[in-house]
Amino acid sequence: MSKELKTGIAALAIICLGYWGFNFLKGQNLLEAASRVFYIEYDNIQGLNKSSIVSINGLQVGKVSDIYFNSDPDKKGKLIVKISLDNNFEFSKNSIAKIYSTSIIGGESLAIIPSYEGELAVSGDYLTGKVESDIFTSVGETLNPL
């Protein structure tokens, strides 16, 4: 093999690894199988970010893949959170997706509180969204009247 061919193969391998590494750092694993997608609508996401962890009963089952404003004119200002679940855990459409604080200094995650009553949720469904207030918000609301 010539030196040019070896250099070309090495350059191609480095470009592929760089592309995979960049997407991996963004929270997208190109080597994973297809995942199920669900949507949740919120008025306020309390600092939830893309690639935040999604858990069910404390087990990480996916990530937040996108956050964007609702394009429906009747729901202006509402946010849509798109989550991707890698686990095949089944739950109903009545399940609740709750945003909660993971630590004192910040960082939000999303927990699905599964419900088994009613029709099973399939990829593309909307879940009910709730926000759990953190300790600082609770203390601020309590002390606010004083």
C-alpha cells in the first residue's frame, strides 16, 4: 500500500470518529437502536435542557432530545419537550412526566410517574406534564408573605 492510501484511510477514520464523538457529546448515540418518542407540554420547564436524563422509578430510560415552542396559535408561549426512551417499559397515556431538581446548585431531570390504567402509550403520544418545585422555590413561596 502506498503512503497516500494509508494517509487517506487514517484521515477518513479520524473524520468518522470525530463525527461520532461530537454527536455522542450532544447526547445522541449513533450506534443505538431506534427509540420511542414522546412529547410533553409545559408552561415553564424550570431550566430543563436537551440531553437531560429521563427516568422511570429511578432507572435512566432515555434523554430529552429537543425543546421548542408550540407552533399552535392557541398555545403560544407553551413549550414542547420531546423525549426519547430506549427502554421498552410499558406505561399508559395517563402517566405523568414530572420535572424535578437533581441537586441544590441546579440541574433538572425528568421522571415519568407510570400509570397502568387506560390505553398504553405508543411512540408519538403526548404525556401530562407537571413541575415539582425545588427547595428554594418552596422556601421563597413560604417566606414571600412575610
